[in-house]
Amino acid sequence: RLRAGSLFDLRIFAMESMRFIRVLLSLLLVFSCGSGFAHQTKLSSSLLKIDGSSVRGEVEVNVLDLEAALDTILFNRDTSLDLEAIELRSDAIFNYVAINNRLYCDSVAQVPTKFGDFRFDGEHLIIGLGWLCGGTALPTRYSVSLFQEVDTQSRHVVSVSGDQSFVELLSVDNQQVSFLTQKHSWWDLVLKFIISGFEHIAIGFDHIAFLIAVIVLGRTFWPLFKVITAFTIAHSITLTLAVLNVVTIPTTVIEPLIALSIVYVAVENFFVADIKRRYWLTFIFGLIHGFGFASVLRDFGLPQDGLIWALASFNVGVEIGQLVIVLVSVICWRLMTALPFFVSTDQGLLRQRNVSLIISSLVGLLGCGWFIERVFL
């Protein structure tokens, strides 16, 4: 039992904790408002088919990114695509894509020709390009700088078929792929999709927030491992079904549900003491998050001859990223609880609980912000 003096100290600590929460929430709101001015681009992709000296490609981009890059409006007020505006800006759109997607024959950049009409896949625009090397020249490399002036973290996936077959992930630091010097194997494909899965967790702040809310009450690695693995199994199921087009749900539905899942777990943390039986909850929410992962993976232009390897490798990368978050969280918690202020006394345990609830409050606020943004903004 706690002594009266201890209860008085704990009340003081609780009041100080609430003041701390209010300060952090205020800072978080300021940060969230400030970060809203920066446009974060979606993943874009190129499907290239090499046939001797000719190359045909399809470049797929998100129309939201084109709005930012061209400083124009391409959506109606009801968030549907404004096809008339896109048609009016078709030359500007084609020129922007052509300038930022360059194919070289020997050391000379080729001027692309347009083939076919613009096609749409949801909010994605697909543009057909063709290149032809003159004389005896052959395609040597492909360089992409799409949207890098808008977002330095932009990524572009190049899927090559025909005379060569491989997948390459390009970025600001790695803007081109060579058709001459690089040798590609199934291991290259596996490694790239493992890295892509890991990267998606590393920059997927909503998924990180969900994981933090799920594991913040955990104290040891193995119970957390079970909870995270249940989440992985679930999202692997829906990710596969969505990528294979067996089950599809619009992102306008999935993204708000992901935000609500964050809020739910954060609030539930105030009413539960541990996470030993939370695996069933993470499994259910994992089914929802899997559709979110699928929207990213579709943008990669998955190679049909290596589809299973790509899916499995992406899931492995996601699992590795999640386990790294769990491991870091456990280490940080162990270091914190080693401090005299958090030793395993009644007061120390209550202070640990209060820290968990402070973190849950912050994560819950983030979830509410994402829900409002994804539904109303």
C-alpha cells in the first residue's frame, strides 16, 4: 500500500505530467502546422521495354505531385480529377515528364516521342514515351529527376523488360540506371524490395505512430515480437490480395481508417495494463494497414516474372523495420527505468505508467490530426 506522503508526491507528479503534456501538444501542433506547407511526393515509376535500339516506356505519376510541380490545379472541388484541366495542360505535363526522364544512346540524350493517350489509374496518370537510338547506337542509361525540386525525398522505380530484366529504385542520390555495366539477378530484386519495405516503415510516420502506440506498454522483447508478428501476418495477407487485385479498397477509405486505428490504440492504452493479449487487435488492424502498404507497392511497377519474390521481400523489409523499432524501444525503456526516478517501487512504476500515457496522448493527437487531414482537407 502507498503511504499518504507518497500519494501526495504522486499527485504532484501527475499534475506536472499534465503540464508537460500540454506543452508537448502545443509544440506538436506548431510543428504539424509548419510541416503542412511542404509537399511530400508519392512514389513514381517507369516501365521500360528495351528492343535493340528502341525503348518504349510508360511513366506513372501521381496527379497531386504534378499539381505541385507545375503549380496548377488538376482536381475538382469534390477531389475528382479535372480531366479538362489535365487536357489543357497536357503539353506542359508531357514536357515536364520528358525533361525529367532522359534516355541516353551512348552519351547523347534522346528526345522522346509521345505514344498513345494519357491513361488514368485512380489518381495516377500514365504517360507513354518512346525513344529510338540512331545508327548503330544502343541505349546506355536512363536518368530520372522527377519531382526532386519539390521533394528531395522523392523516389522513382524503374522496371526494365525485353533485352534486359531488372528493377531499380532511384532517388536524389542515385538518379540513373545503366544498361551496360550493371548485372542484375534475382538477389538484386530481393535486396531492393527488402530495402524498400524497410524504407517504407522508416518514412511511414503513421505506421511508426501505430507501432509506438501498440508497444508503449511493453517491457520485454518477446511479447512485443509476438504482437508485431501478428501485425505482419495480417498486413501480408491484405497486401498480397490488394496487389493481385483480388480485393481492392480505395485509399480514401483506407488512409482515414489507418489514422483511426492509431487513435483507438492510443486511447485503449489508458484502460489496459499490458499487451500480452494485444496480438488479436494488431492482427485486425494489420489487415487495414496492409491495404495502405499495397498502395505503395503498386507504385513500384512489380515485375510479373518476380512477383512472388518482390512481395515476400517487401514484407521481410517491413518486418525488419518493425523489429528494429521494437528493439530500439525496449533498449530506450530499459535505460529510462534504470534511472533512480523510475526504479521498480510503487512510485517508480506509476511514473513509468505516466510516461507511457504521455506518449500515448501524443500519438493519439497525431492520429486525430491525420484523420482530419485525410477526411476534411
